[in-house]
Amino acid sequence: MHLPAWRFGTPYESLERETLVHFLTGEPVAEVSQVGGAIVGRDLQKAGRARAALLALDPEEVVERLQTAGNLYATGTVMVGDTKQSPDDFVKQQSATTGLPESLCRANMQKNMFVLSNMDRILDALSRGLDTRILWQGHGVEPRGVTVSYQAQSPVLGLVLPSNSPGVHTLWLPVVALGVGLVMKPGSQEPWTPYRMAACMVEAGIPAEAIGLYPGATDVGAGILAGCRRSMIFGSAKTVEQYRGNPGVQVHGPGFSKIILGDDCVDDWESYLDVMCESVALNSGRGCINASAIWASRHTRAIAEALAARLGPVDARPPDDPQAKLAAFTVPGAAKAIWGQIEAGLRAPGVTHATAAYGDRLVEGERCGWLRPTVVHCASPDPEIAKAEYMFPFVSVVECPQAHMLERIGPTLVGTAITADEDLRRRLVDCTHIDRLNLGPIPTTKLDWLQPHEGNIIDFLYRSRALQFAPAAVEAGRQQVVRATT
């Protein structure tokens, strides 16, 4: 199977290709054409055409076509590259190159389909009820008679995509429905979701010239970030730090998501064990929304032991096993290197390895490795491992007085706070380093798609600004909106 680059609607077959192989057998799965940053730079000079192609359509029609694309993505057979691909083909190919069990690939497929199928509701929530035609036109009149203006900050959104979890693609799916094109560098091991999604969008009637796919080396990502006025990148804490303060780049890095058990609920911690296990282990712990730490003022050793008893026995299984819950690390030596870091952290004072009794955590294969779920107990927030996050089910149970928790937890993408204490709840609401806040026993992995994730994508792509018309022009503008609406 060959996946060509996609240069705003024109397939491009390169002489330089990367072969993707099955992580267990080494058998070839696909060849992916590779491009360089210079090609990206040239193509981005014509990026305005991508937005123009979308604006030529009615915004409601775009939403309907995206909903059709979602159905095709989950159930249809479409041409991806030079080969017809069914949903089962997609699942097997994605699993083969990412190491993710097939059952988890299917689950992530359903997430993406859900977002596309409910695009109208999601846009209504993210835009706070704004008529999408106002984004198309750049200005309009709200029902209360106020003139508003929204200016697109870029004709395209640049995307430097990861290979760790297909679920992250839900973040960029609304972009086309906002009248903005896509320029994507697919993950080296997970090109499958962006390629299949693009194929389904085009099949459903989204203009092909609104989408670009540019697989390649790091210079491609650099070219996208340099050439797009708005970009999204996924990466490590180092990547986050590199782009901190850059208003044109939205960075999605480690989440350091957490569960906090308040003093008023911690004595009943066993009632919340299911919530804790799901938060840690869902989707093989690969997401930034998976809990990497659980904080409580007491019972922390008992909590760690109970989590270890639930998660510790989970073992590596073949990817086609319906009971498989662990993703493989497909880069040779990666699992061993990560376990070496964890072992170093386990030697710190006040740290106990709660899953030690359930067998070795590192499972090495001929071409890959697995890390079995790992639970550690930290007697205080001081050890470095209390602040760690890894791409497998790993969690630190941290003991800390409630009065000091919010000043010690650090950056937190999703914070689930299990407490009815109104004073603590108020302080949690005011806590600026918690992004998504769940009040009550809600798994950190349970997202509300009608709520923004790490910032509202509309606020990132559009700028609200003042716009005034002379009186006659105001009335003409009102009539234009009325005609468009009716």
C-alpha cells in the first residue's frame, strides 16, 4: 500500500519513501512518500485557496458533509492512497504500526465518528450559539441587533501530529467546519487516521484543495510551524517549553492529569476505585487525559495497594486479542529506557513500588517492548517520580495535606476532585493551573465534547474585533443576514 503526499488536492508520489512495518513481525505494511520542508513552504504560499474553497460552500452544507464523512470513516470502504481500505483494514494497519491493540483502535475510531456526527452541536457549544455564517462573512448581526465581527487569523491550521494515540485527532476535526483548511504532518507511525479522515472528507464532498498531507522528517514540521499563522503541535514537555508564549502555536504536551480526594471523602476511597482505575488505564494510559497521579491526605498506602491489585496482573497480549489492554512500544529499546528512568525514581526516599509483587513490569519482545501497569506510592510530593508521566498505565499515589495540595500539584490538564467541601471546591475553581475541572467522581478520561479541550479552537483561529458601519450600510447588512437566514 502506498500513501502519497497530498498537496492541497494533488497526490504527490516521491522517490523517497518510508516503509512502515508490523511491530511484531517486521512485515511491510505501507510505503509513505516523504517530502521536504521546501515543498511545504512553496505550497503554503497558496494556502488562501484552501479557505476560499470552503467559503464557496454553505457552512451548513459543510457540516452535513462532515457528518457523512464520519459515517464513511467508521463504516465505509474508501480509497486511501492507492488501495481500497475497509474499517477492518484500517484497524489492522493502525494496530500493526502503532502497537495499539485492535480493540483500542476501534474504540478511538468511534470517538472520531462521534465528533463528526455531532459537529452541529459541538459548533453551537464552542461558538456559544454564533451563526456560523458570520465566520464565513467575517461580520454579521446577532439576534439582539449588535454588529459583530470575527477575523480568521490564518487560512489554514498547521498540524504536527503524534503517533501515540489516535484519540487526539478529535481536537482538529471541527476546523474544516469553521471555514479553515488543514495542513498536516502525519505521525510517522500513525498516518492512518489523517489519511483515512482526509479520504472520507473528500469522498463526502469537502473540497480536496482544502486539505494538505505532508509526511516527512522534522523539517516538514518546522516548515508547517513557520509557514502557518496558526498551528497545533503535539510533543513532550520540552516541546511545550519551546513554544510557550507563542500565540500562533497551540501546544498539546503531557497532561499531568490528577485525581484529588478531599478530606471529606477520602475515608470512603474504596467507592471510587473504579473511577481511579479507569482514569489510569483506559486507552492503555497513552493519553494526556489519563491520570498520572492520585492525591490524598491519608489512606494513600491502602489506595496504592488496591490499585496495584487491580492493575498489576494486567499482562501483554497479542494485538488481535479482544482482551488486550496494553499498547506496545514499537521503537526498539524505548520500553527498556523508560523502565530505567522509573527504576531510578523508585530508589528515592519515601517511594514504594506497589506493583512489585505482581511480576516484572518490563516485557521485552524481539522487535518491541511493553510496560505493564505500574503503581508507586509517594509519602510526600517531593520525589521526582510524583511528578512523572509516561505513555502507559503509570500512576503515583501521593500523600499530601489537603491545605497544601493546590500549591503542590503543578500543571494539570484534567483535575478530578472528589469532594463536597465548598471551600475546597471554590479554591479548585479559582486554581489557574487546572485546565479541565471535574467536580465529583468523574474519570479524567471522560470528556464532554460540548466543552473546549485545552482552549477553545474558535478563540484560537478567530479574533473578535470591533467593526462599525455607516447607518445605511448597517441596514443593508441586516437585510443581508435576514435573507441568508431565511
